Amino acid sequence: PELERLEGRRVGTGVPYRAPSNDTERELVALYAELLDGPRVGVDDDFVALGGHSLLAIDLAARVQQHRGVHLSLGDVFEHSTVARLAERLIELEQEDPSERPVLSPVPREQPLHVSSMQESLWVLDSLHPGDTFYNMHWALHLEGPLDLDAFELAVARMGERHEALRTTFGWIDDDVAQVISPSQKVPLDVVDLQHLEVSERRPEALRISAGNADLPFDLAAGPLTRMVIIREAPDRHLLSISSHHIVSDMFSMAVLAGDLVTAYEAERSGGASPLLDLPIQPADVAAWERATGGTRRFTERLGQRAEQLRGAPLLELPTDFARSSDRSHAGVHATAILPRADTDKLIALARHHHATLFMTCLAGFVTLLRDRCNQEDLVVGTAVSGRGRKELEGLVGLLVNTLPIRVDLDGRTDFGDTIAAVRAASTQSFAYADVPFGQLVAAVNPERTRGRQPLVETYFQFQTDPLADIGLGDLRVERVSREDTPVAFDLELSITEVAGELRVNLGGAADLFSRDTVTSWLDDYLSVLARATADS
């Protein structure tokens, strides 16, 4: 999740209690108390300070819509984060011109289906560089235990029926690029049996086949744009390789697909009806909604506000090992480490003490590292938001993710607690604009372009819980298999995954800019920043 949860109960926020004075405030106070499991909530209490995060914000918006028939966006919750301000926002929305809030609803499939702004960008890039595999998304899952292959093949077929993105291609319709949804296109599932090989040869060969699936180009016009391979090493040992083009999927889609696949597999194996309900909304509907929303006065105003917040932000002057080139390979070098539970608990306590989230606290460590290495105090770090800020979008496979720039100005702050406060303020401000497409934001800011440099965001931070934490295929044990030196999109990418109470930390650097030793030293320094912060708290 974008704003990761705080473990434990709410601590005092230091805000004097003020009672609600109207029905709207009373309703929100009750919802805050219920969702955040806190003591007495006052109208000046802040959603984030109480431990709120993006998933709880989605729950809050869903309950408000159920009770009052008004949709709150994630931006509304984070921009108007106290009970009093959110109550004012609710009343304002109830009085707003309905044309300023287009309804997300299914669009007729008989008409040309627009692409989203991100899909249009990927279509253009593919047209310029056909056959480029950089935007291939790939997961490899090790399956240990008995696999019912017939049930699995049926489950894969059910995925194609359930998710339109798995049946979508792209082409020109009326001089505009459009989505083309096939009513019957199936997800390819190849089965490769390696049991004829010596036991010692099977795993290396399985990994080679999986890598080949990951690196095989897609044809966006012909499709299919998702494919799977099951590689059998033994009767109770398989490798599942899933590859999909980014234009129809994202990092959050893979977790959705894996979860749905498990549910369908278990239903097929047991012979029962699938508990998966039809999806009321599909990615093509979201793209149409994005286009309608982008034409409103309110969106234009918010886009201008957000652009102004980022205008003038300097590029990071990272100390690199190699000179920048205008031609980037996207090759990456990586260093990894595991933060054990005891150290993770210390970080959680530190976050709680500063009324922040674990996401914010870990980001504060990254900001500190960048400040020290680059000797800059005004920094922009990008992060990913799922684009699934509504209940009806949570179960979608498709390209909904958005890049969110977070601009942090430390302004002379050296104390880590002050850095957390600066990151908390910047994150909260940024998440209020989580629905503003990054491409449109770059166009609005219109930063000076430099060859070999990316606009606005050149370093990236991602915090997530283990997407496979609750996934198991019946009697099968499922474990993700990572590829070494996966490509990177940015100069530096820090990824943190919470797994069973531990934090798995991966720092990836552009191989065109950094050596492996340098990336390792950056990661060591990052862990030292966190260790000093928890020791001093």
C-alpha cells in the first residue's frame, strides 16, 4: 500500500479534544473512531496522525458513499484530513455541480474504447521502439506440492473471462488509438516437462525458460498481451512464469491476478462454484472516466495547483561512477538486505512516536541519504500509487498505477524527527493529488528537458506488503522467484517489502551510472541512517 499501516494502537496526537457540532461531523467522528480503532476522536484530529493510510481511506470513502451517496477521492481524504475539514468538504461536494464529478460506470462496448493517458504513452513508446521488452511485467512463482494441472488450466481460462485486460489489444480506430477487447481470446498457457533431464539440470533450465518468457516481445496490435508457462521439474515441483505487457497490467495487477487464480483453482479442484463475482467495472471504463474527469474545471484547477507545487524543483545531482549518456539501457545493478523483526519493530515505534507511518519513516531515511550524498535539501522522490482508490477498482487487473512525485524541502533540518515531519507533510500533500496522471503533470510543469535525464522524478521509493503473503494454491506452497539484476526505470530505486514482520530492502541502480559496489555502499549507508535514527529515539 502507498501509505503503509502502523502496527499497534493509536497514541495521543497532542491535539486538544473538540466535540462535533453538527450531524456531518458526528458521522465522521464515528467513522474515524471505528476505522482507526482509537479512543475519543475530536473534530481536529488528523486522519494520518491517527494511523490512517490509503487502504483505510478507501474504506472511509466507501462508507461515506454508502451513508450519504457522495464519493470522496483519496485526494479529498488526505487534503482535508481532519474531521472538521473533511466535514466541510463533504458538504461542499453535496452542493457541487454534478458535471464536475463524472460518474464511474460501464461504457458501451460497441463504441471505440479510449485508452488512458498512461496507455497512450506506452503505445507511442512501443511505436517508436517496436519489440522493446523493457515494459514487460514478469512474475515467476515456485510451486511446491501436488498440482492439479487440469484444474489449473481451467482456472487460467476463468481469468481470461473475468479480466478484460487479459483479452485486450490496441489499434487505430477513427484516427485515434483505442482498446480492442476480444470476447474470446484466451490466455496462452504452455506446459513444459523437464522430467527427462537430470535432476541437477532441471532448475537451471526452468529458470532459463522462465527468463525467455519474460524477455519475449509482445505485439500490442495482435496480442495476446499476457502469457503463462508451467514448467514441471517433478510431480510435486513446478515453476509458473507469468509475463504481461505493462500496457494491460501493473505491479498491483500481478497480486490481484495471483489471488484470483488461487480462488478459481480451488473452486475448479473441488468442483464447486467459483466465489468470484463479476467485476462491475473494467479498465476501459476507468480510461473513459479519466478522460471525462480530465475535462472538468475542478480537475484543471487541481492540476494547476499540483504543477505549481513542483515547478522549479531541481534535479538531483547524484554522484555517479560513469558519465550520463543520452541512450539508457535500463540495465540495473542491485543490492539487498533484510531488516529483522526487532529492527522493524524499532522503526514502527519511531514512526508511531512521530505520528507518521512506516512508509513515511523509511522514506525519511532515503531522503536523508540523498541529502547527504547529493548535498541538496530540495528533493523530489517518486513513488507508486495503485490507482485503485475506490472499492470497485481494488480487484482490477490493468494499468491503473500512477507515479506520484513527493517533493521534500528539508530547509536546514538535520534532526531525523524533523525530517520525518517534513516527509509526512510532503507525503500528505502529494497523496491529495494521487489521481492526477503523471504524464499530464509533467506537461503542466513543463520542466527544462535535458538529454539523458528524466523529468521531475529520477529516484524512486516503493513500500509494500508481501503480495503473496496470503496466497496458497490448496496444498501447494507458493514462493516468488526473483531475477537477478532486473531492469530499472530510474537512476535509483529503493524498494522495501514487509514480509512476516521483517523488511526486505532492495536498492537498484542504473548500471549505466553506478557500479555494484557503489549501490551496495549506498544501501549500507541507508541502513546506517535507519539504525542511528532508532538508536537516538
